[in-house]
Amino acid sequence: MATEVKVPTLGESVTEATVGQWLKKPGDAVKADEPIVSLETDKVAVDVPAPVGGTLGDIVAKEGDTVNVGALLAYVNEGAAAAAAPAAAAPAAKAEAATPAPAAAAPADEDEGGSLTLSPAVRRLVLEHGLDPSKIKGTGKDGRLTKDDVMAAVAAGTAKAAASAPAAAPAAAAPAAGPSRAQERVKMTRLRQTVAKRLKEAQNNAALLTTYNDVDMTNVIEARAKYKDLFEKKHGVRLGFMGFFTKAVCMALRDIPGVNAQIEGDEIVYNDFADISVAVSAPNGLVVPVIRNAESLSVAEIEKTIGGFGKKAKEGTLTMDDMKGGTFTISNGGVFGSLLSSPIINPPQSAVLGLHRIEDRPVVRNGEIVIRPMMYLALSYDHRLIDGREAVTFLVAVKNAIEDPTRLLIDL
């Protein structure tokens, strides 16, 4: 008996998805509720589980196909017929074992590294660096490898090279290879298509302007160094910089409410809450989950929420509800080494704060040149709604709160 596997409900206002990757091949044994295919929506990847146990039958929707909610993806053969397949294969396997296979034969339809399931992007990285993926620890869902895992292994020097195939008999010397001019054409993921569309819409529809400032991180760094061990022991999460910046942003949004507002038609909608979108790196690109009512959360609660989002992003388990909404965005390009950038707002939001790397620079304090850990801040905003005075005042308020964290405690 064959059971249909269909596209599940994907979330509010989401009606279609793209088949990203089949995690099982036809004939593979599957358990009930085991993920068998990953779908890409506008915001997140969604794993579709097997409705019953058995073996995967015919695949109807291939990788890259666009499918609507309720569309047929594949069949799962359940019951005795499915269980009989491995049993029937056993005698054949014994017969094959009696006849030695050619030494050069390789397993069919397997990724490099045996039975590992690799995404196209990860497979490409593995091939580029000539690595054995089975020797790299995966941090993705079900232990799958992510791009970050491969690059971290390369950077740390812990990745092992793939075993080379047995050398063939000496042959005539091949001509020297010239410089490569190979090309690869890869279809854009649905997430990347949506990001491209929304950012271009923001440029076309909003009057974008960016104001800059710098912030002395000395006091925050000292506070973090002094209390990070006690903080982690008490709250079970590391004390980072995002907790400080999120609290500083929430205080500034309360004082300058226009930065937390949005335009809808010919009306301005002012939000009496701060739902802060935080940019998080995921295997398929940058995603922006939302910290709800951040204005009412402690630094520890904010850090726990962000840490949870980071873990879910790596595992590919972020949901539509995690991504929905948001009144203001914080994007931290500094973790990747960015010195300065002009971020683009995420409509219908009206502003985004860009954080950058911290580096020692000479500054003047009390008439003397001293070295301080400095960071550039960039606030991009929709000038249709936010005046320059409001934008600068907002950014200075964030700067003051970071340079003197006591302000966060006494609400000043």
C-alpha cells in the first residue's frame, strides 16, 4: 500500500515552496515522522516527514520544482511490501558478495563520504577543498554538515583529505592543464529570490538615508569581562554584546517613537512595543528571526532568545512564527569582519541599525590621544517618515547607553 506525501500547510499567507533537497532516495527505508524532503519557502526551510514507516517510493516533485500547499511530493510504500524489499535483497547481496566486484567500482548515488547527505552548497565546498566529509563533525539537523562546519574545519586545519582512488596503470603524459574557465549555473533558492526582491523594493519605494557614528566599547567590554562567568553560571547563556545593544535600542525607540513606526498607505502606524529583528547566519543564507516585546526582557532573556535562534538556524528548524513581524532590525556585520556598511531596511520597517567590528583606534580623551576599542554604527532609515534630527538623536542615544552601560540600569 502506498501512502501519499503532500506539501503541508506552510504558514500564514505562504501558499507555495520550492523542493530544496530530497533527504532519502527511492527504495530507502524510512521511519514514520522521519524527514524525507526539505522545502524552501520565502523565509525558512521546512522538513516534510514521512507519514508512515516503510520505503520511499516514486518521487513526483523533483529538486527545484515549485509546489503548492497540498501538492503531491512522493509515495511511501508501507506494510509488508515495504518490509519485504530489504529481505528479498538479502540473498542477492550474498550472491554478489561471492563474486568480487571490480576494484574501481564506487557506490552509486552516494555523496562523497559514503551515505552522508550533503546539500549542493556543502558538496561543492567539500569538492573544492578535497575533503572527506565523514571526518567533519556536522552541527546541522540530524548531524548534517553545514557550510559553516566545512569552513570551520578548513580554518582549524582539522579537516582530512578524501582518500584518493587507486592509481591507474601508467599512461601517456596528459597535456598541461591551462587556467580553468569552468562555470556552474545554480538556480537561486526561494529564500535568495525573496531577499533580492524585498531589498530591491526597499530601494525603489523608500527614501533611504544612512547616518553614522562611532562608539567607544571600553565600558561594555570591561563589564562583559568582569561578569561573563557569573552571568553564564546563573543564566546558562554567554553574555554577548547583542544584549547590551538590544536594550539600548529599546530605550532609544521609546524616546524616538518614529524610528519604531511604519508607513501603511497614507497613515503612520506607531508601535507601542519593540519587536527586534536580529540577523542570524544560517546554512542557506541570512535569516531574521524576531525577539518579541524586547523592551520588557532582561539582558539574560534577550541573550537566551538570540542563542536559541542561532541554534535553530543551524539546525534548519526556524519556523514562520519565528520570522514574522518585527518593528526594527539589528544587523551585526562585525562578526564577519565588516568595518563599515550601509544596511538596507527590511520593509515595512523604517530603520535598521548596523553593527561592525571592534578595533583599536586612536581617539582624543581629555586632551590626550589614547587607544580605545571603537566600533562604527550605521543607522539606515526611511527619510519619508524619519527626519535627520530624529535619526541622529536616536543613534546618539544608543551610543551614550553603550558607552555608559549604567544608563541601561537607571533607565536614562
